[in-house]
Amino acid sequence: MAPPYPYLYIVKILVAILGLLLALLGGLAGLFILLGLVLSPEPVPLDGAVTGVTVMLLGLGLGGALAWHGGSALGRRASALFHPLPVWILLILYLPVIVLGQLLITFDLFPALTFPLFHFLGAAIPPFAILAFAGRAFQAAGFRWREIIIQFSGGIILAPLLALTAEIIFGLMIFLLTLALFALTPGGLTSLQEWAANIQDPLWLQNPENIRELILFPPVAITVALTFIMLGPIIEELVKPLGVVLMSYRRPLPAQAFLWGLAGGAGFALLENLFNTTLALEAWFFIMLLRIGATLMHCLASGLTGLGWQRFLSERRPWKLLGAYSLSVIIHAIWNSLVVAVSGLALLSIGSGAPFALALSGVLVLLILFLFLILTLAFIVSLALLTRRLRADLPATTGLAS
């Protein structure tokens, strides 16, 4: 019997090819990075070793999964039911991983050789734990590994590419507009000329103390703030659950669409956990703890938008999609606002010798960290309540108890 959607056969071929390419190129790229570091006469930098191992493991893991499921789909072999590991197993593993990882760095126990695997596990466990929590809640519904892998891969590959491209384009537009407005202010043109001359001076850029002046230059600071607080959430919450739309021909149930969106957010969060944390590995333990909240934010927000898409596609009510998407953007924007606030306080305190200013910055940072904790707990509660509600609303034919 001919398939109802003939183009899906081509998609399956492309998925299998993409998986093979990712596995091959990721493995080779990671290997070349590591060989280059080992053969270099200089000591192996920790961030370089982490990047090499991360690229290798991510390419082999994600590429292998896509190749397997793409090939299985071509052979019309059914995917296994999505029954992930129990969440408690992942949570038990997490604390030892991040503690041991930080000890390897702190006591300089050959970290370039020993730490990268701990970094990968510390970045991967939170998104997999969240995905496992929701997946096990819906496991009697008969959802499959293949659909989750596809959505998860979209969050790692498709969503970041689209988001980064759009953020660069619109961020550049914001920067040029703020430059033009700044030049019209009194003394703005002179300051702009001085700043332009400084960033063209290699010696000026090599001085770490000038980084503060570079970032706090008003057009740059405004662009960064608007990009992280407004532009990023608007774009990312649009593209992370895009897989729900692309697979809408399967007419997913509300719980299924939520799980798909959550999987896309988990993939996106994994990529951020792996690469956005390599700039400050000395404080890796504390950064990874903060990434728990960021991972929850990405998963919950994408799940909500995925659910909104399902409501719109099945009921043709755009207000439900707009409401879910708006809530996701607001959640994301609030989290990013706190991140920008902490970063701004850190930059302002650099070079400040005034005890009062340093004390005030410390108090504000503690307050923001407390808000991070409150938000993280709110994300956990919201995820648990929403998952429970969607589980209860599944049709009785799925095998779930009412």
C-alpha cells in the first residue's frame, strides 16, 4: 500500500544520511581537535580538550541515533516504546558527576584528560532527566523512541541554526540603530570615534581590563541586553518546538505534542549546557547547578508552545497558540533578565575598589541567585502539574488509568 505522504520516504533517507554524516564528521572533528592539542608543544588547554571530546561524543551519539532510526524507518521496523531510565537513577548520578568533575579541575588532576567526560555527563543528565520524567508519566500511551529522537535532534540541530541566524541578523540591525541614535546624542559621535579606534587596536583588545569598557559601551550594552532579554526568547521559543509543526501530520495528542516540544527544548538546552559553560570552567560546579534551572526553563517553555501548536492545529484556535507562545517567551525573558543582571553586576564591580560598591554588588548577586532558585522550583512544580494534567486527559484507549 502506498504511504499517505510519499515525501516521508525521502525524509527518512535524508535522516539516515544526516545521521551517518554527523557520526562520521563529529567523530573525525573531535579526533582532529584532540590530536592537534596533543601534538602541540604547548600544554593542552582544558577548554580545547572539552570541546574536542564534546564534539566527538555528540556527533557519534546523535548521529548514530539518527542513522539507526532513519534506517529502521526505511526498513519499516517499528521503534521501541519510549521507556526511559527512571529519573531517580539519573538524579543519583548527577551530584557525584559534578562534584568529581569540579575536584578534577580544582586539584589539577590531569583535567584535560580526565574532566571532559564528566563535563559531557554533567551537561547531559539534566535534560535527559526532565525528558525521562515526562516520558515515564506518559509511557502507557505508547509513544515511541523514534519520535522523541527526531524532536530531540531538531532541538540540537535545526533550532540553534535558525535561532543563531535570526539573532545575528536582527541583533546587527539593533546594533546599527543604536549606533546611529548614540551618534546623535551630545558628545556621542566623539565617543563613538574613540571606541571605534580602540577596537581596531590589537594591543588595546589584549588588555583584559578593556573588555569591561568594550561591553559597557552604550550601543553594545543595549544590543546585548535587548538580544538576550527580548530578541532571543522571541526567536528561540518560535523555533525550538518547530518539530511539532513539521510532524503535525501525525495528529499528535496534547500530551504527545507537549512531550515533543519538551524534547526539542531538551536538545536545545543540552547544546547550551555543553558549549556555553566552557568559558568559565573554574566555577564549573556552580555554573552547572544554574544550568539546571535554564534546562527546566527551555523544556517547560518549548513544551508549552508545542502544546499551543497542537491546540491550534486541532481546534483552529489561534488564541491558544498565542497565549502559550507568549507565556513561553515571558518565562524565557524573565530568566534571561536575571542572567543579564548578574553579568552586568560582575562587569560593573570589576576594577571598583569602593567597599560599599562591592558589598552592594554582592548583596544584589545573592538576591538574584535566590530568585534563580525560586524560578527553578516554580519550573519544577509547573512541569509536574502540567504533566499530571495531560496524563489524566489522555484517552482511555492509550491504556492509562483514568
